[in-house]
Amino acid sequence: LCVVFFFLQVLNEKKLQEVDSLWKEFETPEKANKIVKLKHFEKFQDTTEALAASTALVEGKLSKNLKKILKKIVAKDAHEQLAVADAKLGGVIKEKLNLSCIHSPMVTELMRGIRSQIEGLITGLPSREMAAMCLGLAHSLSRYKLKFSPDKVDTMIIQAISLLDDLDKELNNYIMRCREWYGWHFPELGKIITDNLTYCKCVRKVGDRSNFASSDVSDILPEEIEEDVKAAAEISMGTEVSEEDINNIIHLCDQVIEISEYRTQLYDYLKNRMMAIAPNLTVMVGELVGARLIAHAGSLLNLAKHPASTVQLLGAEKALFRALKTKRDTPKFGLIYHASLVGQSNTKNKGKISRMLAAKTALTIRYDALGENTSAEMGAENRLKVETRLRLLEERGIRRISGTGKALAKADKYQNKSEVKVFDPSGDSTLPVVSKKRKIQEVDEQDTEAAVKAKKFKAEMK
């Protein structure tokens, strides 16, 4: 880090061509002074000026002080090249000042040698004073880059939400194992008690199923369920287990209860941290979804750099690229799908609500990350707008397209028309209507055909 602007002139360019052995020329201050010498020296007035100049150099920009100094150098030695460690900064200098710049592995080794012998190359500055200035500038630069604030440490949120997810997975595994293990002894209990924590507390307190008749679990179970459990324990089809098995099951139940209590405590901690660091984001999508968005982006500042379209699809990257590869419909939401506002909408409007929610969420994220106000008023206002839009979409089920755009479908005024209709009984029967009186000719033809068939039959019999 620099506490001054200083420029060095190369004395022996031939030795710079040997990049691999260039470090030997900077082993001592005497050797370094034979390679380069001080050309120009410009000291900063205070730490603020030094911080501004250092920040510009880190970001590859040309500060005002550096521009003034380079103009003086261009006026004197316009034919010489300027060695720069940052190619981006060199491009800016060449564009604005028309000064020839060079950046190569040789320049990198040269800069490394200069940094190692900087105290011998710059005379007039005590080593203690140089170290104190470098340390102060380093602290200021780090604080500026991180925008440091004890209340805005989003690393704690990332760790907390990751631990919360891990605890949920472990709890599910432990509870499943506990139900399956104790189910061999008392399988009916799992169907009667559906809550996992209550199940583990009940097993820990009673142990063997034969103890249910004499145990009082009214502090854990309601009276009706307690009676059902005691009745089921008397006629249970489960196998008998040893006392050692019951002790191991009880120990597992203790682990489940302890982890559940710690998860509740961790959730409260995460809620408080989210309200302190990103209050508007918490109001918009909730603390869990907001924490997962921050963890997915890496930090609150990185999340603030994402556009609303990226915020909408965070967490659905695989589905997005799969859809682009197969030329199918792209996903409409990622992690933001778990927000309460998206869950309240019906399937048809989930895409619209997630898009609008992502746009408002992007605004609240930038306000939380870059703003100085810590109130959640902006998040509440934007949430109200999204809720109003959701209500309108739910109410406007029928729309029609008119020449000027979308408008509400208009229904005609209802008028009651009293008409008396008479019942028609002809539609009741499905059989075809045949006249009872047949013609004489049809009867004669049928008799003639019957007589012919009878004669044929008698001839065949003979």
C-alpha cells in the first residue's frame, strides 16, 4: 500500500530482461539503487486523501492527484515508457494522457523488488513512521471496501441459515430412526401421536409400554389422546424389548429434544439478526427466504448487485440452463417461491406475483445494503403494493381485450322473464312407435313366406 505517490526511473534496462534472476538485484538497498532511482515524490496531506487515491488505484481508476503528476512527467519525459502493475490502469492512462504504458511479467517482478526495498529507495522517512502510515491506510482501505459495521455482518446470517438447514436434516433422520426403533415395541403409538417432539417426550417419560397404564402424561398429551394411548398399550402387537434397548431409545429421544430446543433458539437468533441487517428484505419475503437469498449470493452486497430477474431465479440455475439447453419454458421462480406472498396466490398468478415480488425485493435489498436508514418502512410499503396487486389479480378472474387495452368484462343487466312451459310426455319413451293396425298385404306376404319354409323343411326330412 502506498502512503505517497512516488515514481522511479530505471537505470539499467538490460538487467530487467532477465526476469528469473531479477530478484537478485533487489537483495540489498545498494543493489536496488543501481537499478532504479527516485524520480518524483508526492506526499498526501491526510489519510482521507490517501484513502481516495488508494481506492482509485485498486479499482483501476485515475485519480485527480495522479493525473496532475502524470501530466508533469509527460511534459518532461514524454518519450519514455511507464511501467504499471495493473493493465486496466495502464489502459486508462494511455487513453486520457496518451502516455505509453507497459505491463509484463518483468514489470511484476520489478514491482515486487521495489516493494521489498521501498525503505531504502525512499529516503527521509523513518521506518516506524512508514509502518504506522501503512497500517493506518490499510485499516481505512479495508473498512471502506467492506463498509464495516458491527450490526451489518451478514456472515453470521449465512452461517446461521446453513446450520438451521443442517439441523432440520439431522432432526428428520433422528426422528425417523426413533419412530422406527420404538415402533417395534409399540407400533400403535406412532399413529396416535403425530407430532414428532411430543412423541419423543412421551417415549422419554414412559419408556416401556407396560408403564403407560401407571404413568401420568397429562402434561404432554391431551386427555382424549392419553386415554387412546393407554388403551392401545394394553392390546399392543409390538415385540418385547430389553431394558438396555429402552435406555438407548430414551437417549436418542433426549438428543432429539435438545436439538429441537436449540433449533428454536437459533431461529430466534436468525430472526433478530435479519431484522438488524436487512429489515426491509425481512418484511418483504420473511427471514428464512431472505437469509437463503443472502447465503446463495454470498453476501448482502453481492445480492444488491443482482438485477430483479436474477433475484427471481436465484436457486433455480440448474432448471434455467436445462430449459435453455432443451429449448423449453424457463422457470418462473427459485428460492423466492417459498415467500408467503407467492404461496398465497393461485397457480395461474404465481409467475406474475413472483416477478413483481422480485422487483420490489431487489429495491429493498439495495436499500438495506447501501442505505443508512435502518427502518423497515420501505419494505412495508412495497409489501402492501404487492398484496394489493395480488388482490386485484385474484378478483379479476375474467378479462376481455378491447381496442384500447384490457378492461373488465361487462355483464348485461338481468331481467326476469316469466314464461310458462308445458311438459311434453313424448320424450319419455325411447321405443319406436309402431302402428297396431298392419296392412293386409304385409300379413299375406308373411303367411306365404311361412308356408314356403314349411314345405322345404318337409322335403328335407323325406
